[in-house]
Amino acid sequence: MTTSNSEVTLKHTPGHIKHDGHNLTGFIIFLCSESIIFLAFFAAYIVLKLTSPEWLPEGVNGLSIRMPLINTVVLVSSSFVAYLAERYLHKRNLWGFRTVWLLTMAMGSYFVYGQYVEWSELAFGLNSGVFGGTFYLLTGFHGLHVITGIALMALMLFRSFLPGNYEKGEAGVISVSLFWHFVDVIWIILFVLIYIWQ
Amino acid sequence: MSISNYDARILKAPHPVPGAPDNWKRFFSFNTDAKVIGIQYIVTSLFFLLVGGLLAMVIRGELITPPADLVDPTVYNGLYTMHGTVMLFLFLFPILNGFNNLLIPTMIGAPDMAFPKLNAAAFWLVPVFAIVLMASFFVPGGPASSGWWSYPPMSLQNPLGRFFNGEMLWITAVALSGISSIFGAINFVTTIIRMRAPGMGFFRMPIFIWTAWAAQTIQLLGLPALTGGAIMLLFDLSFGTTFFRPEGGGDPVLFQHFFWFYSHPAVYVLILPIFGIFSELFPVYARKPLFGYKVVALASFGITVLSLIVWVHHMFYSGTPQWMRNVFMLTTMLIAVPTGIKVFAWIATLWRGKIRLTTPMLFCLGGLFNFIFAGITGVMLATVPIDVHVGNTYFVVAHFHYVIFNTIGFGVFAGIYHWFPKFTGRMYYEGLGKIHFVLTFIGATLNFLPLHWAGLLGMPRRVASYDPEFAIWNVIASLGAFILGVASIPFILNMISSWARGPKAPPNPWKAIGLEWLLPSPPPAENFEDDIPTVINGPYGYGLGKPLVDDEEFYIRRANEA
Ligand code: HEM
Ligand SMILES: [Cu+2]
């Protein structure tokens, strides 16, 4: 509701002004909170690895690093690709955005595929002691986040076709891209903990 | 400026309001108005206070005589586990979220929460996990029985080998409750950061807002650690991993760390808003500004930070190395400092004030008195040699009931009475309120004070039978528990009859200073709608004669005319 009198408008702020633009704030708060679950799992991994009397299950000598390394390179570079897509969107180059965004999704999907191949070739399972347990817990929980990220990107891609979608800003794409960087950073820590520190 | 302009708004103000008996149906719908959600939370949690209270009556009935005669010891294990779980996850957390919903938007002058749909989703998860938890009474093998902390290896026993067992349902319920809490926390923090009225800088926020913010920060940073631990516990229980099973290389004490890393701070999630309620109410009923406002505000975050680094005081007797015990003894004692600052500020606020002994004020004074007592036993427990002696005895039970019921419970009642007129639009009956207070104070004291002696003499907690030398303390305690049960009758009577047909409440029955008191009682759906006020002074200006907001008369007039 608008008032004709400017003096009143100064003293009384209309309600809807305070309604918009919280999504990014809320999403960042959510990511901070979500990172604590990973921190908890990392802490469990470190403690169990340092204290467990029997770490590697029988018949397992360690993890091969080749496949995960390729995966790491793909995932880390996809973060830069996502950033590029964001730049395109910022310049309102919609098709540029869509193409590069789709490329990010493809790289993410390759990561999931690589993870699947690695899992299916491993000689131990979820129940192979604390080593198997923490390995599948960490990679699986991270993998779920990658899949969620891809789904969110698909949603953003779809929404880019809706007319007038960016009139209220690009908070959706910025949030998803932030989520992707988050998933990426978590993976780097995870990679160091699980594959490098053997 | 034309008066007619205002008149148009006045006509718009009386929306169908939450609290009006004719629109009760909205309380059973996916409503996104924070005031409706607040009342949904509060009524739901009061119902579960009754459920948890009934479980407590059975427990106290069992303990009135030394042998295990009323219920089987196995049933007894399930009873205290469910009692603790219901009281924490279905009474205290939800009722405080109810207060957050009612008070955060109205106190900061926001039309609603930042994410109204998320807010409603957070509430509707409560009945969902309540059903999951209650269902565990009916599965073969009965409900979870390893205490509210669910330590392995006890919690990993599954003698019947069924997938849907009490413990599994318990973990699921707690995880759902965690999701609800995180939804809530994101909402509250975003709302406080982004939706304050113009002119309300951080140091003009009411203390309740400070404490809610500090408490929700703990939720955001602590709760995910428990979620992580609970996921691992569920895997151990249901999917054959061995994170916490020593026979498979795991470490049961690791779970204790996860549990207490959150659950110690969680007690501050509960008490911080109560500190907020005390800080709101003492100035109103003593007619004096809050003593040391800035220090009290900052002490809230001091508590947040310290609360995250004291958790091992619950594990002094879990094979914890001596250096670790010393470190955590020190940090635990440090947390008494910001807490003590607040106590000092309240007493200084009351000092030479014009004290009005209304029901909310009585509950506040009773709560403060009990809290000082609980703080003393807390510092005793933080001392390693004492704790090793009384750990796992009724002394601990006495300590935390003095905080959790005799302080937090009292603060909750104080808050309910104080804001009842604002959000229902009706006055409660003062006489019934006072009866409720007297019965509650006597019942709570008789119930929890004697347990200190039982504990010091060595009575272990969580057992259905005990040595006859402890009988006298238990008889008194059970008597107190039954008085507490009786105390709920005047409360329920008061709430129902006042809400239905109590006298109409004016906008500001207590002559309090605060944005929520500039609104009509009950406030319209969007609170200040299109006239969000500009705050020009700090809170608690009692006796200072300074207006809280620009153009204050307009708001007072509008609220009175609504
Ligand atoms: C002055 C501040 C406080 C200190 C120094 C303190 C200290 C302690 C200590 C050392 C214990 C562990 C005792 C044991 O297990 O052997 C304990 C238990 C407990 N405290 Fe406090 N406390 C304080 C305030 C509070 C507050 C404010 C709350 C609640 C809001 C609270 C709730 C609890 C609970 C629930 C337990 C027992 C949990 C259980 O074993 O099931 N405490 N406290
Ligand atoms: Cu504690």
C-alpha cells in the first residue's frame, strides 16, 4: 500500500520491502551447518584410523589412486567451469550460460560414474571393519551431495527457460554454484584423508 | 498529513486473527503465519509435557518403594529413556521454537519469518517424529531403553534381531527432530539478521532476540555433529558396520564425544532463551531498565562460544585421560562467568525496583532462585574429584532437573503467562495463575531437592530398585512429583477458559516497552503491515520517558482502536 504523504512514507516502511532477497543468506547459513556433519565424519575417520588396532581388512593393501585422481581433476575443474557459467549469466548471455552449465553437469556426472566404477572394483565392503565403514560412509555421503548438486543444476537449467526468471536476481544460480564449490572443497579434504594419507 | 489515511489502515487491521476462537481450524492446517505456527508449537509441546509427565509419574510411582514392584525393570529402562526424550525433543525444543515464532517477528518489527514455508515444514515435522517415537512403544521388544544419550554398546543390543526395533525408531525420530531444528535455526537467524525494523541496530535488539540468535547459532554449529554420530550409530545398529563396536575395531567412547559435543551445548540452546525471557520480564515488573544491557547481550555469545568447548565434563569417568579432565574442568568453570554476569544483572535490575508480583514475575523469581542453586551444583560437578564421586548418581539427576525443570520450565511458564494476552487477545485469571505457581514451586522443590541427598549418599541413577537407606528421599520426591501433576490442573483450566472466554486484553496490559506491545492484541497477520516503525531508542527505557519508535502515538492509537 502506498501513501500519498512523503513524510509518512519516511516514518513507516512498507512490509514487503523486508520480504525479498534472503535466500542467499539462508543458503550460506545452511552450508555452514552442513559442513559440520562432514567435519564430524572426518574427525571420526582420523580418530579411528589413529587408534584402531586393525585398520585395513585382511587381504586389502590399500587403495589405488589412479581413478580417484582423474575424478579429482574433473571435479575440481568443474568448479571453475561453473564459475564461468555464472559469469555468462551475469552478462545475460543465456545460451552461453546454459552450454557451460550443462558442461558442469556433465563433469559432475562423470565423477559419479567414476565413483561407481571404483566402488564396483573394490575388494572390501561396508562391513569390512572400520576401514570399510568409514570409506563407504565418507565417499557415499559426499556422492549423495554430488548427485544433489547435479539435480539442483538441472533445476536451475530448467528455470533459465522461464520468462522473467532473473528479474529478481540470480540468487538461485549463485547458491547452487556455491554448493558446488562446497562439494568440491569437501572432496579435496576427503581425497587427502583417504587416498593420500594411507 | 490526513487522518483519513490512517483510518483506511485501521479498517484493514482486524484480519481474522490467530487466537480468535472462531478460526481454530487454521491451527490444523499448513499455515505459514509465524503466529499461528508459534501457537501450534506451544500447544503441541504442552500436550507432550503431559505425556512426559505421565511417564515421570510412573517412574516416581515405581521409586516410592525400594524393590522393583510397580513395573518390570526392563519396562523401567524404556520409561526413563522415553521420559527424557519426550521432555527434550517434544516439549522443550518445540516450545522454545514456539516462542521464537511468536516473538522474533513481532519484537523486531518484521511482517513474518524470512522463509514462511520452511517454517511451517519445520513445525509439521514435529508430529511426524512424535508418531515415530510413540510407535516405538508398540514394536516387539519395546521402546529404546538405553537412556536419552543412547550410548553404545547398550544402544546396539537388538536381541530380537528385527529391523524395526525401538532403538532404530528412536534414532530416526531424533534425526527428524534434528532436521526440523535446522530448518528452524536457518529461518530464525536469517530473520534476525535481515528483517529488523529500520533503526534497530544490533544494540537496540531486545535481549530475547540476542539469546535466540546465540542459541540458534549453537543449533547450527553443534547439531550436525550429533546427526553425524546418529547416522553412524544407525549404521552400526542396522547395517552391520562397527564404528562404535570394539569387536570390529570401533570405539564406543567416540560416540560419547559426538553426543556431548552437541548435547552439552544443547542445554544452552534451552536455557539461553530463558535468560532472554528473564531479561525481558524483570525490567517490566520492576519498572527499571535492564542493568548492563550491552554486557548481558554479549554474554549470550560468550556462552555460545564457551558451550562448544566443555563437553568432556560429561565424560570425566569414561576413561578420559587426566590432562583432558583438567582442561575441561577449567573451561566448564569459565562458563559460570558469563552466566554469573547475567545473574548479577538481573539482581541489580530488581534492586529497589517497584516489584509487581504477577504470575509471570513469580515464575521468573522462582526460576532465578532455582537457577542460582543449580549453578552451584553445576560448578560442584565440574570439579573432577567431586564428579568422580557423584557421577552417575542422583546428584546429577538433581542438578539437571534444577536447571531443566526448575529454571527452564519456570521460565517457559513465565513466558506463557506474560505473552498470553498479546497473542490470544485474552487475559488469563491471575488467581488460578498464582495457585499454579505455588503448587509448581512446592512440587518441584519437594521433587528435586531431596535427590541431592540421595545422590550424595550414593544412590545410582537409572535403576528400578534401590537400597532401603535411600527410601526417605524417594518418598518425598515422589510426593513432590504428584503435587507437580496436580499443579497442571489449574494451568490447563486457566489456559482453556481464558482463551475461550477470558476478559479481552488491551494491547499493552503490563505497560511494557517493546515493539510487540505496540501491536493490537492479538496482532494482525502481517504484524505492522505497511507501517513498520522506525526504532529511535534502545529497549527497556523504563522510567526514562523516551519513546521507543518514531510517531509512537500513532501505533498506540491504532493498537487501541483495532
Ligand atoms: C553453571 C553452569 C553449569 C555447570 C558448571 C554445569 C556442570 C555440569 C556437569 C559437570 C555435569 C556432568 C555431571 C555428570 O554427568 O557426572 C552436568 C550435567 C548436566 N547438566 Fe549441567 N552445568 C551447568 C549448567 C547447566 C544448564 C544451564 C543446564 C541445562 C540447561 C544443564 C543441564 C545438564 C544436564 C541435562 C546434565 C546431565 C545430563 C545427563 O547426564 O543425562 N547444566 N552439568
Ligand atoms: Cu554439560
